[in-house]
Amino acid sequence: MRSFCRTLDRGVLRDIALVCLADAVVGASFGAIAVSGGLPLWVPVVMSLLVFAGAAQFAAIGVVLSGGGAVAAVAAALVLNARLLPFGFAVADVFDGRGRERLLGAHLMTDESVAFALRRREARSRRAAYWVSGLGIFVSWNAAVVLGALAGGGIEDTGALGLDAAFPVVLLALVLPALADRATRHAALLGAAAAVAVTPFLPAGLPAICALAGLVTLIRRAGGAGPGPTGSGPDSRPAPAGSPATGPARDPLPGAP
């Protein structure tokens, strides 16, 4: 872990620390909501250790607290975590070993750790960013869940604190640099429009999956960006950053090289 930290510069470590802090606020909110809703303290704590997926945990707890059964809660969590499958392919190169290392790496996979890894160009730096952010978020999230759960019994209205807003703000901060690319921005807008359009008609979690429709614009553009007969001209320009042809966008985070 110490060697990984030495690989990253101060700007990246600062960004990771800020994300860990923001996720800790959300983790405390999760623990408080679960316990104040009537669940035993051990439920959010064990769920955070074994599941470790913030959005999925909120979805499962929401189903349970609203009167739903265990099957519905698990289904809601699985739908939200479906996005991790393509994430796994995108960061497969950060795992040098097999077996235990891959299992641990998969368990630590979050939107934030994937984003930090994809914004590094060099293989060792990508690996370091993934593991430092993944382990940092895991520790801060679980510690905050315990504190939030302990305090949950004394909080009457967790929604009044506005803690649930921290998680989407963190994700927005991570994706903003990638939106500088016009093709990526158009795909994001199309995906957001699709998700908003179906929200009134689909259960929670499914609209986020529908947002993947925005990738259609990137796929179509990449398919028509092949080299021309002479290797020059408008058709020979490289595919935009963030398209399937070039891999995910690698624009650095603010403050990172």
C-alpha cells in the first residue's frame, strides 16, 4: 500500500482523500437510515462489509423499510450493480495476480475506484490509483457506517440532514472532466434523457440501466471512423476519447497530471 501511495502524486492522493471523505458522509447516512428505520445495528454493518456497494445497499434497505421482501431487495441491488460488469472489463489490466487478488479487487470495485484508474495513462499508476482508492473508500465507508448506525437511534429524520445528496455530487465531480469531449458529452446527455423519460414508468434502478442507450452515439461514430483509402481525410481521424475504439476517456481529474 505504501509503495502504491508513492507512485501517485499529491494531487491524486488529495482527490482520493476528498472522495473518501464524501463517501464517509454517505456511509454514515446509510447506517443512520437503516437503524432509525428499525433494523438491528448489525444489518447495515454486515451488509457494508460483504456487499460494499453504496447505491445497491441503499436500494435494498429502501425496499425492506418500505415493506418489501428479501427477494425484491436483492433484485433491486443486483439491477443497480449490473453496471459493474462492464467496469470489470475496463479495469481488468490493474490485476496482475489471480485468485485472491482478483476476488479482492472485484469486491473493492466502485464507481470512484474505476474512475480514478481510468484516468491514469501508465499501467503502474492505474493499478496504484485503483487499489489506493478502493481500499481507502472501503475503510472510510465501513467506519462511517458503524458510526452512523450507532447514532441512528437518536436521529428522528435523517432526510432533513441532506446527507443523501453527497453521493451524487461525488459522482458528478468525477465525470465532469470527461464531458469536455463533445462525443462523450452528447452520449451522456442522450443517456440522461433516456433515464429521465422512463423514470415514471420503471422501478428504481432500471432507469440508470436505460441510460446506457447513450452509448449508441459513440458506437455509431466509432463505426464510421475507419481510415480512408489513402489514410487521410475526414474518415481517418482517430476515434474520440471515451469511445469503444480507444477505450475510456483518460482526462485527468482536476489537480491531477
